[in-house]
Amino acid sequence: MAPPSPEVALAISSQKALYGIYADTKQWNKWANDIALPDARYMYLATNGKPLALGSKQTVFDTSKSSAAFFAGFFSQLQTLHNLGPGTFDQVAPDEVHSIFSMEDQLYHKYLGTWMALRGGGFYYDTWKLVDGKWYISELRFERAYQKMTLLFKLLFLFCFLTGIYPY
């Protein structure tokens, strides 16, 4: 394994920036189609190393569209900001790069603001594939390093888990 060229690192960094921008601006069609392969696998892990559970739903997805559909609903009543750090890169094949990006996120309910908020951070471990001259996510694993939620956010998760009803 070796570092990729600066051009490859910049192209992947730009794609990763769009990942956060599209999520925060609720551009889910672009999020699903412009930065990831259709069969991209996504896995979001909690601080305990297990898939994040939002109610009884686990955040593990087999396609970019299923991931986008879930987060479109979950983020629909939230204002979000994803801050990404610079990445580290290993080119494992001419058309494949592994990367690690740090991330810190903030989520606030549209109407309840800081009464219903979540803040956290962790690391993205991604695999990127080169297809027709453009880099796309083929596999994404996010591992939370920390997470802090207000009581109302915790109660929402508890409500979802107990009832199976998802208000998002």
C-alpha cells in the first residue's frame, strides 16, 4: 500500500466533502447517486462498536439509495452540520483507495433547538472505487468515538424502540 497521488487525494477529499454538504442541505438524490456506487455498503457504529440503533432500526445499508432514504426521514426535522477533518489515504490498487476521515456532527431539532440535540464525533473508514474517471464510495464504516444527547433526544429513541413508530 502506498499513498495516492495528490490529485487522487484531492478528488476523494472533494467527494467526501460533498457527502457532508449533501446530508446537511438535504440533497438526498445527489447523496445517493453522485458520491457512492449504487451497491455501496454503509455501516454506522455506536461507541460500543455495534451498529447504531435508532429505535429498533439498525443503521446498516446495502445500497446508497436505502441509506439516503433512511437519513432523509431521520434528518427531516433536524438541522445538521457535519464537520470533516482532512483524510489519510492508502492506494491499494490502481482503482481502489482506503481513507480515514475524522468527523464531528451536531443535530438540532428544527423547532425545539437545543432542547432536542445530539453532538458527537468519530471516524469514517471508507473504500473508494474509480469508475469512469470519478471516485465513488463503495464501502463506508463510521465508528463513533463519542456521543452526547439531550434528554428529549434520548426519549425520542426510547419511544421509537418501545412502539416501533418512527416520527421521521
